[in-house]
Amino acid sequence: MHGKVVLITGASSGIGEVTARLLAKQGAAVVLAARRKDKLQKIAEDIARDGGVVSCHEVDVTQKDQVEKMIADAAAQHGRIDALVSNAGLMALSPISSGKTGEWDRMIDLNIKGMLYGIAAVWPVFEKQKSGHFINIASIAGLKVAPGNTAYCATKHAVRALSEGLRMESLGKFRVTVVSPGYVESELMYGTSDEATRNGVVEAYKQNAIPADSIAGAISYAISQPDHTSINEIVVRPTVQEF
């Protein structure tokens, strides 16, 4: 891990924040990206105080021009980008009958298009340095569909499809890992405005969620493999979780 440069979106909380802190402790230079500048700065201050190498960027990954600038600035500052962890996402669960098209649009923009913008922007950097690692955060919702989760499941199935296509298109050049978490401590549980659904999700998370460092450890494991080895898919659930 020492000396690698890892860019993490959605780094202001949850899986993104914990991953940034872990990788920095392991010797990586971490680039933090999210919309909440105040939270990013606090995390960056903590990492720097502990001797880590860190930079942060206020960015909305649904805005292509912002993503392109972030990637260019990070590559210029650190000289390279070894891995992109596409973690920014939204889980706005609701039944199709709720008709919450605005929230579905937001999930499509963030979970799919936001990821694609990052991939497109960092690809030329990876090409130039002749190496790179795409790490895409999906979900167990990308493995099966549950009633009331349909739109969200569709976005996470898309993440897994994009990741597999990306693996095949970059064969022999770059590594691709898709990580599918189950119930993990994060702000995702609060993503929907559908009150009944949110109450059920929050209760399920309170009873079952495992710490975010469970996912951070999986990401670290994938990155730290030798260049000739690609860990393509990791599923991490609480032991008690059926879905």
C-alpha cells in the first residue's frame, strides 16, 4: 500500500471515510472527494496530524466537469492515481407504487452516471501510467431484488454489469474490483423520504449492521494484491443477514 495514490468518492462519512483513514495509516496517499467540504477538511486534518498524505476536493460526482477537474487536479498534485474507489451513492428505497421519480433520478445520476464520469475521467491517467485499479462499491441489492427496493436494486445491478464490462474492456491493463456490502454502518439508511420504508430500514440496520471497517479492510485487501492478481468481486454481509 505504501506510496499508492487512492482517490475515494463519498469520502465524507461511512465506508468512504473509514477506508480513507485505513489506507492512509497503511501508507497510501489518499484523495478525498465529496460534497461536504467541512467534513472532508476535518477528516483530512485528522489524517495529516497522524502523519498521512492527504488532499481533499469538494465535488458533486453527478457533475461531469467537476469530476474531470478533480481527477486532473489530483493527478497533477500527486503525480499519479493508482486506484479510484467509486463509493458515492444513494439508497432511496421505496416501492414502485410510491412514484418517487425524483429520488429515482437522483439514484441513477449518483449511483450510475457519477461512477461512469469518474471511470471516464481517470481512464486516460491509467493509460498514461500503464496501470490502475477501479474499485466500484455495489451492494447485495445488486445480487438479488427485494420488493420495495426495486429502483435501488436496478442501479446496483447496473454497477455490477458496468464493473464486469470494464474488466473485460481493460483486460491485461487495469484491475477491477466490485465490492457488495450488506448491512454496514453508514448514512445510506436515511436516504429515502418514504417514511414507512425508512423506519424499517433504520431498524434493520440498528439490529444487523457491521462496522464500516469491514468494507475498508476488503478494499485494502484488493488494492494490496500484486499487480498480476485481480480480486474481481467481494461480498461482505453480517453473519446474521439472510438477504
